[in-house]
Amino acid sequence: MSAARLAVAALGLTLLSGCVSDPGYAPMDAAAHRYFGYVDQSNGEGGYTIRVVLPEGVENPRSAFAHWERRAAELCGPAGYRKQLHTARRNMLMMPGYTPSGYSYEVMGDAWCNDPARASTAPAGPASPAVTAE
């Protein structure tokens, strides 16, 4: 009987640890059903706009900032970067008739590479429509 209880307790702890652990450092990819992680895009000013989204259950919400810093360092290389974080929020899930609950932690900002050549060699983001003056 004690072996069965131990097995159930081990299973319960395993399931709970999945709820509070960091999902890992990886790019977001809807096709692979990965809705948490990071995404970046060249901002056309010699840098990148970086967005990091982590699930509500992470043990330390500050890890979203650590993921942002790591991605900026990867993109800009050893010369470093200047940064401006403009979004840091906790997104809530709202459903009529229910108490709002936390959904995710999000950090978004711009990183300008100190080495301009580094920013120009990165893959370009999605094309935006041209604006014409009339």
C-alpha cells in the first residue's frame, strides 16, 4: 500500500512541477503550438523589437526580463546594445461570470545594437505595406 501512495505522490509532484517551471528559452511558434517564448523583428532603426511571453505559472516572473536580455545579447553580439523596455505586464484571462485569473507575463522593448553591421545582417521581419504621400 505504501508503494502505491508513493507512486501517486511522485506523480502529483511531477504534475505540479510542470505548472510552475519555466517553459524554457525558445521562439514562439504557433504551428508547433508554442505560444510562450520570444519573438523578435528588425525595427528598421539598427535594432530589434523583442517580445517575451511566459505563462502565469512560472516560478519567477522576472525570468521574462532575463529571457529578453538573453535574446538581445544573442542578436547584437559582443558589442552590446542599448535598450528601452516599453511593456511589462501581467495579462489576465477574463470570462463572464468568473473571477479574472492570471494568464501570462509579457515583456516587450527595443534593443539597438552598438555594432550597426550586426543589426543589418539579421533576417528581416515581415514586410509592411509602403506608405505613399499624396
